Amino acid sequence: MTATEITYQNFFFSGEIPCQKKATGEKKCVSALQFFNQPEGYVKNEDGKFGYVYQYKDHLGNVRLSYTDTDDSGDISQDEIVEESSYYPFGLRHRGYNNVVSSNGNSVANKYGFGGKELNEELGLEWHDFGARNYDASLGRWMNLDPLAEGMRRFSPYNYAWDNPIIFTDPDGMWGKYYAEDGTYLGDDGIDDNKVYQTTVTAYENHVDGEAVMKFGGSDFESLKSDTDTHFLGKTNEFGLIQLTGMGNENIANYGSEDKYSYTDKKGNTVAKGKHGDDWVTPEVGAAFNAAVNELNEDSSTSITVKVNDGSAFNPAKNLGHSTHFTGESIDMPFLKTNGTHSNNISNLSKADKSLNGKFVKILKGKGFTKNYSDKGSIPNTKHSKGHKDHLHVGQ
């Protein structure tokens, strides 16, 4: 290389032109797109000619075989196989066979193997880049803390896939999450979809046994999802919150006019002013509130709709005028009335109305809601807080 060439992984720069060392040792400098991914593999760019490289992946997303039809014959010959890979459970590749990498592929694209993630070879670390964390297959451990470690205290915070990589994958730690009726976190299903479910402890234990997961991979999350006690509540947003009125409960509705606001997303971009929702809460609060509304209706001869507003914004750091609503743990709601309507004036409530509101607050208290306020504590099971003559405040 000349003095202007700087080596970086298998790339280097000659002046300002990106170059790559191919498997044959050939130096190739390009200033154009080299490849892009597609569902069945990737598309390579060879001197302006695009060609498909197909990939066979196993049930865990590991790339096991890459091949291309270079002569467009419709048949794949031995020399058209780009790469074959076999892995030990935690991600180390088998050695001593299938070590040939054909020049028909792209050497950078071929780094995407275990879990479909890129193998980072700089500094000799041999870590897999999962985006949110770096994974060391030689240890079977993350090099960064699991973001949901608090919910899996039996496992190391650096564990990969519950120590059962034959059954589960762990793309970013943000799996489908399950919560009990009181909002208690129960566990995850190993599917990277950010879905939130509410179920009963009994149903969870019937379908998902912790010891079986750890030792035998015996959990059956699919049957848990179809259990009549399990309810899909929606997906968390990028800030880990769920929307109350998006949980599919017909007895939870928004009250009044929805706030319009702009906010800053996770990437630091400003999202334009609009209706982004003013009833975002944590999954724990959402699951408990959903269960409380269901319990209230189970004990009622008529349907009771609970209206909500002034939870947190889509980005909880956005101030919607409530200094205590930044954590997704607080909800404002108009007072319930026994005739099925709602009121913004505590003075207009009858004794029966106050009893109904007190009953709902009592249910919520049984599910971890301890910050419940009304003016002068006029609603049973609440504490006094001025400024609450026109609404009920409940929160964890």
C-alpha cells in the first residue's frame, strides 16, 4: 500500500476512494454501492452489474448457506456456492471444513452470519454487532448489560437468549413482554416485536415454566397467547410506553380534545406538531389499568366506560402542562357517574357516584396504584390534593 492508503478491517482508502481486499488478495477500489440486503439474501454490485446471492437461514436466523446462479442456468453447481457455515449453539463457527469462501459473493456481506448479524473483526475482538449490544460468541455473553435485566434476576445481566440459544434469539433485548393483572412483569417470549401482553399468573405458570425454559426450552408462548386470560395490549413506542386508548379495551376511551404537540425522537429529530397521543403510560401501568377496568365492569350490570387524558406524551420528557406526568405512571380521568356519563365537577356527584369512583380507585390500589387524589379526598380511597375538583388523578 502507498502512504495514502489506510487499512480498516478489510477496507482501506486510497486517497478518498474506498477499497476492499478480496479473498484472492486482489485489491479493488470502488466508489459505488457494493451490496444491499433483501429478504432472501443480498444483491451484490460487480462493476455496475447487480446479481442475487441467496441465503438459507435456520430457525434462529443464522446464515447457513449462501449461493448464486452466476451463469443464469437455473441450477446451482458446486462452484456457485459462496459460503457454507455451521455454528456451535452460542455462535462460534465450526472449523476444519466448509472454510472456502467463493469470490462470487461480497466479502463484507459474508460477515453477516450468526443471527444474521455482522462479525466485527477489528482489534481481533471477533464480536458480533447486534446494533444495541456487542456479543462475544466465544463466551456466550453480551459485552453490555441486558436492558431488561431487572426482569430476569435468575440470569446473568449479560446472558444471551436465556442461556438457551437453540430455542431463542435475542436481537436487542426488547422482546414481547408479559405482565400480570397488577402490572407485575412476568417475562419475555424471545420474539423481537415490542408487543405487550397482559395475562394471569396462573395462565403464565400453566404455559411457561421458568425452570423448563432454563433447562429444556419447554415454554409454549403460542398457547399462552391464545389463552382466554391473555390480552394483547399493543406495542411499546421508542420510549418504552404504551397508549391506553390503543390497548383494544372498548371500555377505555379518550376524554376531551387530544393535545397537539411536537417532540424530539430518540435520534434527536424534531417531530412536527400533531396529535401524537396524550395517554401514554408504562406497560406496567397499562396492564394494571386495563385489568382494573375489566374488573370494574365484571362487577357491574351495565357497561362502564372509563375516560382518560393527560397521561404522558409520546416522549414522556415533553411537558403537556402536568409536572407530575413525566414518567408514564400518572393518569387523569373525569369522574364516573352511575348513569354512564362523566363529570368535571366533583360538586355534581351524588353519594352513589362517589361510591362508584371509590370502588374503581380501590381496585386500582389493589394493583399498585398508590398516588390517587381528589379535592379534599372526597372520593373514597383517595388523598386530598388541590386542583382536583374537576378530575380524578390515579397513578403508581
